Amino acid sequence: VTSRGGRNVKVGRLLGQGLVFTEASELLGNPTLEGAFAIRVIGGTLPKLTERGLIGSDEFPLLRHLYEVVAEDKPVNMPWSRFFGGEPRTAPATR
Amino acid sequence: MSSIAILGSGVMGSALAVPLSDNGHDVRLVGTHLDPDIIDSVAASGEHRGLGLRLPESVRAYQLDDAEEAFDGVEIVLSGVNSFGVRWAGDQLARLLRPDMLVIAIAKGLDANAEGDLRILPEVLAELVPADVHSHTGWAAITGPSIAGEVASRRDTCVVFAGEDQRVTTAWLMPSGRTPTTYGRRPISSGPRCARRRRTATRSRPDSPRASWRDSVNRIPSTAYTTTRPPSSLRATSRCAGWSTYWADEPKPPTGSQGLGIAM
């Protein structure tokens, strides 16, 4: 299946090892990466959809980060704390 | 048996020629303008270098210049180009499609307009075909979770056909007369045939693990696999992929993919 041997996953593994997207892609011989292209297309719409008020600026943190990784060559730094609506700003009161 | 033209002889389009041909369909593989060498090779020996194997002898290879001949009288057209070639393929289909043909699109992905609205690529493909032909053709899509190499070498895998009109997905590949929603060369569910394979594989292992396992897999009858009861994991995968998929043994859901404007 694609999650085990696909080209996008191979790039993903390299990204996880610390390479940036262009380095990872180059190392694999710059293959056609439809998944990465999809991130570019979909991620590229997020600022527009946010501006139109269709989505919130705190929504789709994973996709926004993937766009930074693929389109802006930023290192992977998953925004875990922003997933699922984000962590509470203050720690819950302990009893 | 159906006559099927595959437009694009890249790895996935060509890989699908294998199960289609195995199922007795008349398969015509048409190369794009980037594929003349592939087509020459397939025509000469069946050898497809991208896949690293020989395609079945019954697969006929056509250069793009002969596409009209290849499309003559086919019932089903598989658009076998990737997402970067969708617009090119749409332009080709605009001249090659005839009313009553069914089109299955391979390319996954989304297309965005300047305002940020998204559409699935099969819609982009269909839109390029003139309205008078478009309205008399059927449109559907095929997606993984298989990869081309697995499909071409007849490994256990599966693909999902999806579409807004179930008549299209149903008309596609129906050797058994049942309603297929998934298709693969061999069973992938945890049904009895799959269990039999596991037992055979285990028994054969002691002699020479790898070779015996492969032999045991190859002994499985290579009939078509269609089912109306795909594994739940496959349903979940397909839904996550955002296709407007539904299954023949389930009631049709009221809406399609949310946010993509697909009405079902």
C-alpha cells in the first residue's frame, strides 16, 4: 500500500530525519510527488479561505505546517500543541 | 468482457492493464506524447521498464497518433495520467470520447481556483469535455490504497472505484454479475480464501521460506475479486480520502464530500 512504499512516504521519512523538502526530494532524484503537490495546492488555499472567513486562523494546523515544509522548505516541527483546537491556555486547576 | 482504452502508459495506467487483461477485457494501452519509447517496448515485447515486468500479451499498445483507432468502439476509458496531466488528458478526451463511454479517472488530488475554492481532479477532467459529449458519458474515479507495482505483479491489494452515479461504478468490471465496489486480483478480506492462503503459506515455509511463500501465493486462483463487503479499514481509508464513496450494501448517504461541493 502507499503508506509503506510510496514516494511521498519516502520523502516523509527523510523529512523526519531532518532534511528539508528540496533536499529530500533531490536525494530521491526529484520524483513526481503528487502528495506534496496536493499539499501545495490545498495549503495554498488556506490563507484565502481564512481571509474569506470560511475557516478560522487556528484551524488546519497540520496542513498549514505541511505547507510550510513543502512550499517554504521549513524544517519539520509539528505544532502538536495546536492540534484538535489547541491545548488549554492555562493548566486545569488541580484539586 | 469490455473493451477498455487506457490513456497514459505510466506505471499506474499500465499496471491496471494487468488485472483488466486477466479478467478477459480487451485492453488497449495508449501512450501520451511522453511515452513513445514505452509503447514501442510494450508493442515489441510487452516489456514495461517503469514497472520492470512484461504486460500480458493480450494488451495492445498504441502510440498517441493512433489514439482514435484505439478508442474506436471502446466502452470504458481509463484516464491513466497523473495529476499534472489532467488538463492534457481532458483535451485529449474532448476529441476522443464518444457518447455512452464510461470514464474512470486515476489522478487524485485537488485543484484550486484564484479564490481558494477546491475541486477534485475528476471534475476538472470532465469539465474539459464538450457538454454534449459530457452529458452522455459516465464519470467515476479509482483510488488506492494500492501502488502500481503491487497491482502489476498481482500482489494482494485493492482499489476503490467511486463516483456520484453508482451505475457507472457498477457497470465497471462485473464478471460475476454482483455489484462491485472494490476490485483486486485476489481476495483481500479476511474471508475463507484469505485464510486458506495463510495456511498454505505457513505450510510451505520450512523448505525455502521466500520461494515457497511466493509459490503458494501464485497457486491462489487468479480470478477477479469483487465484493460488496470490503473490510471496514478500506471503507475508512476511502472516506478519509475524501471521495464521495458509498458502498453497494449500505444506504446512500445524503451528502457527498463536505466542503467540496459534491452533491450525490
